[in-house]
Amino acid sequence: MRMLRISVVALFGASISLGLFGSQAAAETRTINLNGFNEVPVVITGATGRLQLKIAPDESSIAYTLKYEDIEGGDVRQAHIHLGQKHTTGNIVLWLCANNPPITPPASIPAPPACPPSPGTVSGTLTKDSVIAFPAQGVDTMDLSAVIEAIRKGVAYGNVHSAISPMGAVRGQFFGSH
């Protein structure tokens, strides 16, 4: 009986502590599926992809995993997150992976990992240092919060570019409302 009372008191104390001090916030996960029908212009392809983001509770970083398969020719050149509404194209704000010129990340951002051939998986972590500024769209240098807001509002998308489809092979729009 004494052990039961001690357990109840300890459980009550832990509940009070959590109520007073709060619990640690969890990372926010956003996942999109990528396909050619979402590309602008449309790409008729069997290629697919999946991009998962984990936004840190303090918005200081975004951990990501990008998977893709059946990219024609297998030669993936680059992948990004862009600002842009559905059915439009927009500026690159975050690089997910890169391989070959002619388009390369700016020297001002950390070099992204190499894009593996298709099928492939690439992972990494993006920080404020990874952001490419576009002041005309409200994104300043190191403004990861603005990019996170665009992702949450559904005005950002991820895509994968290949040698055969340099404008984009597969794409997925983030969901949200604005």
C-alpha cells in the first residue's frame, strides 16, 4: 500500500511539473509526393519521388530526406525547394542536392550533397545559411523563417531535375492555405 501511495504521489508530481514547465515540442513533419504531372510544363513519366521535411521546433533547421525512382536516364542533376504557387515556377530558395553545371548553387551557401543516380535517396539538414535570398519575394539572406512560412502556406514546392528533363522531372507542392 505504501508503494502505491508513493507511486501516485510521484505520478501526480510529474503531471504538475509537466503542466508548469511544459513538454518539449516535437518537430513538425511535412511530406509531399513528386510526379511529372505536377511539373511546369508537365512531364509524362513514370518517375516518382517523395520529400519529407522535419522542421525543428525552434525553426532553426529543416532536416530532409528526398527519395526518387524511375528518373529517365537515371542522371539526376539537382533538386531544390522553390517559392511558387501550384502550376507556376518560382525561384530556388533551398538546394537539396546538386551534381553538374550549368546550374550550380551560389558560393554563398553551404554545398549540398551530391544527387545519387535514380533510384536514389539523399538526406541533409538546411539552416539559415542554406537560404538563397529573393528580397522581391520577401526572403532575405539567412531568412529560414520566411521559407518555412511559405512551406506552411502551400506556396513552395520541391522538385528534381535530370539530364533528360532539365526544367524538372518530378515535382510536388507543399500543402497549406494562405
